[in-house]
Amino acid sequence: MHQIATFTQSELELLESCEAILSESSMNMVSHLQALRSDVKLLSEIANRSPSPNQDFNGQPDGRSWRTLAEKLKNQGIDAVVNLPVKAVVGRSFLVSKLHLFGFLDKISSTQPSLAPLQPAMEDSYHNTLFDLMAEDLYVSVISESTGGEVWLHRATEELIRMWDYRTSVNKSEFAPNLRKLWIARHTIVPVLGTLMGTVELMRLSFGLTSVWHAFIMSQAKKEGMTHALEEYLFSLSYEQISLLRGYMSEQGISAISRSQAHSLLLECGESVFEKGESSSAIQLYRSFLQRQTLAKGRRLTGSKGPHRSLEEYFLIYLWEVEEKESAATETKG
Amino acid sequence: MNVLDVLDKDLVKVPLTASDKQGIITELVEVAASAKGYSSQQFEDILEAVLNRESLGSTGIGNGIAIPHAKTSVVNKVLLVVGISRFPVDFDSPDGQKSRLFFMVLAPPSAASAHVELLASIARTCTSNVFRRMLEQAKDKDEVVRLFME
């Protein structure tokens, strides 16, 4: 049976510890925390009562399959799909509710010194939940933009369905581990900008990642779309903003620009910057991720210059294509 | 483009002798200028560009590696200078470790992304602790080149 685990063991321990600490100083906070926790539990229960998309796909008379789901997402996009499985819709609400719960804890930890030792665990829980949401957004985006003939489409849709089923089960390893590592490595890097070569940013990022990432970069580095997407990712600036800055630097004859100079210039030109000082680095990464996805889609639709996919999409598709090739090679040998 | 495509024995120096950040950068630029026959003005232009970039934020990567770099019209293609210091030099790296391995990258202003593969190639080889240790212990430039080729 496909069950969402409301909280992992470490999350449960964190919540218990927070409640115990807060009960000594503020019963109001404890009540609020318990209410949030109860909401998360309720949503996971509703999601768990809903049939798994996999169940629906097993010989139902209306002929639903992973292919029909992929076809629906491809042609209509997630926004227009009103008959998505309840488990998918409620499951997402469950994740958002969980995010707010850990966000609340993280927020009050700055005013409750006794919670300070638990702050790293709160951040971890928050980041894990946020990355779950990002992974779902990414999978839906990639499938929505597929043409239907891609070798990885079956795999991608199956993984999305599994994500909807489990939403991080205690018994299941985290989804899209390579993507998570990419986000974990990136969210602590503050881009310098400088020459806009991405030298320091790429090197610091790469040192936090595995050989899979290195192989991806080496194999895709000649593709203009990917390198532009990589720059967007490293700098948290859009392709258009990077082009604007490069143009300015060329006109002014300057070889390097500071982060604050670049942001001031962009703001003067009426541009907004993805990374704003007041938000957490993980939220800034999510904001950057959503904006990059949106911009890539817009460029795809209009045929404009610049990356037509986000770096995460390029990376995910690369991973799937490699796995498909390996599977095909194994089958051939067999 | 990976490390082997740009690695030139004449652009490798073992050991570097400077003991501070500015000294290391100057020494690396001297290697480039000497190997490529740059004029003193070109040397100054490159040095200014690299130091200017360094002033905006450390190019220390961590794990004992620093990657000073600049865009400069003095070069017409991506250039890599490799230097190894016997003694660690403070490059304000985020992990607090001093640096012994230096990869100076110079690129023409127009090189928007040609160096990405090069950087990925450096990162791929240098993420190995064993490789870094071997590089730090390289006796001369021939050994450095040989280590990369292996």
C-alpha cells in the first residue's frame, strides 16, 4: 500500500523536542505548534485515503496509464488538468503545510534562545521539504514540455507518480538525490559575479558534487543552451540580465563587477533580482528556480535567445538519458 | 576544452616562491608573460585585471585550491597557468584552509562560456584528495603535466 509518512523519525524527534522546550515558556506557542502539526497530519491522512495513481492504472476500464497521464500533462499542462489524482493535489498541500510548520519553528527560534540548538535540524527539515516541492515542480515541468517521444518519458512519469504516492516515506530514500545534492551545494554559495565567467561559483559548486555532475558538465558544456542555463543557476540572474551586465562591462571597459554594483545597475534598469537579502538562501533558490523555469518556458514559446530549459531540467534529462542508455545496453547484452 | 587541451608545460611553475596572495598572483602572471612574450604593459594589464577581480571576492575554492582569473584582451584564447607552492598561502578560502594549488585562468573578453569545460575538468580531477596530494608533492612541471595526463 502506498503511504505517505507524515513525519520522518528525525522530524518527529525535532517536533517533540521543540514542544518540550516551548512548554516551559509559552503554552501559546505550543498550542500553535500542535495545531500546525495536526493540520499536516490531517492532510497526510486525506492523501493516504486517496487511491494511488498506480492503482488507477491497473486495468481500469477507462484505460488510464502512465502514458495517458503523460499525454494529459504534455498537452494541457498541470494547470489545466482538473482531474489530477486527489493524492497528488492533497499531497502537495501536505508538503506546503509541512513547509509552513518548519518555517514557523525556524522563525521563532530567533526569538526563543532555548530553541537555538535545534536550529540546524529545523533548517534541514525545511530544506528537505522545500526540495521535495521543487522536485515535483521540476518533474511536472519536464513532462509538460515533452513531445511524447522521448526515451525518458516513461521513467519520468513513473517517478512523478511515485513521488505523489510516497511524498518522502520513512522507508524510501529521498527522491532525485542528484538534484538534491545540486540544490544543497548551490544554496550556500553566494555568487561573487566578478568577471561573469562563473569561475569561482562553478568550482565551489562542483567540489560539493559527485562524478555524475562532472560527467554532465563535461558532456554538455558545448551546448549553448546548457551553459546559459548554468550561468543563470550560478548567478541567480536571468540570461537577459547577464547579457545586460556584459554589455555594460564591455561599454565601460571593465573586466569585473561586484555583486552590489551589478544589483544596483539592474535595479536602475528596472530589473528585479532573484536573490534578495531578507529571505533564507533556500527560499531564494526556490524563487530563482521558479523564475528560471518561467523564463525558459517563455523563451521556448517565443523562440527567443537564451536557455529554453532550466539547468535542473537539463541535468534531470541527462540523468534519465544515461540510465536509458545503460538499460538498453544491459538488455542488449542479456 | 579540458585541462589537457590547454595545459602547457611552459605555463606551469613548481615551486611558486611567493608567500602571500598578491605575490602568488604576480608570480603566476609572470609565468604567463614569460611564456607568451608579453610586453611589460601587457603584464601590467593582466596583473591589474586579476588583482581587480580578486579584490571583489576571494578566488579560494577550498581544499587548498585557488583559481585567480580575469578576462583580458591581452589573450585571444583561454590560457591556464598552473602553480604549486611548497608552503600554504592564505587566499581567504571559505573553508579557512590555505592554498597550495593555483590555477590561473585568463580568457578573452568575448569568451562567454568556452572555459566551462575547462573548469569542470579541473574540478573533476581536483575533487580527488589523492590527486591533490600528488599534485602538491610534484617535484617539477613535467610531473605536473604527467599527473594530469594520467
